[in-house]
Amino acid sequence: MLSRSAIHAIRALLELAEAPQRWRSVPDLAAAQQLPEPLLEQLMLRLRRAGLLEARRGRQGGYRLARPAAAIPLAAILAAIAASRLGPGANAGHGHRTAVPGIAEQGLAEMALPATASGASPEAAAQVTAALERRLQQALERELARFTLEELHHDLRSARAALSDDGGLLLG
């Protein structure tokens, strides 16, 4: 459902959320998350342009979160990653595009019941499925705006604890 770029960006941001005040280089982040450096560099630039990261040059430079993880909604991350892909004609020839960037397309048209099965006309069925798609899109947008990097980081810490030798106890 998430694009590969969105997944890579989230993984890098989660790595930065581990020590939010520490500057991390792209090679360091790429090695830690086993991501390709050139792609990660492009993603980090997009995130910096969106105001989600700070950048510093030099030997002690790199990237760090520009604000607390609790103030970074998933919607902002996805929008930053999709921003450069969604220029004029970016979706030409690829059909309908969801309003939520970074989310893979899958319309409901293929899943709608045939008009004969429901007794409705094809036009009525199309209106109902279009309205359903809009409602689902709005619900997804609300959830992505509410869900933060901090919540993802907590989930990551919980998953690590569950896999640890001490039986999954998560303290602090």
C-alpha cells in the first residue's frame, strides 16, 4: 500500500527518531537500514525541503529531525516524498491518482458488484462506489494526519522488545 520511497523514508526517519538530537550522515543511515545511499540522499533532501529534517554540512554534519517526532504526522512524510513525483504530467497514462501521496492505487470499481447482482443501474452503482471511495479517502487522510512518527517509533520499540531475549518487556 505504501510506495517503496515512502517506506524507505519512514525507515530513515525512525532511525533518526532513535536519537533525535544526533546528526546522522546518509551513509550511516543507509548502512543502519540497509538502504541504497543515492536513493536515501534524494529522500532526505525531499524531507528537508518539507521542513521535517535539518541538515548540517561537514564531518560532524548530516541530518536530524527538525521537530519532535510527535509533531511529524505520517501525512507530512508521504506528501514530502511524493512532492517531486507529482509535478505536471507525473501521472500521465497511469489512471486515477489517490489524493493521499505515497499510497498505492486500487480503485473500488473492480470490486463493485455487477449491476444485475444488486438490481441497481450501472450509473447508480458507479455513484455509490465513487461516494464510498471519497469517504474512504477522507477517512484515510484524517488518520494519516493524526498518526505521527512518534507512534511509529513506539511501535518499533515495542516490536524490538517483543523480539528481545528478556521476554518483551518494554520499559520507558
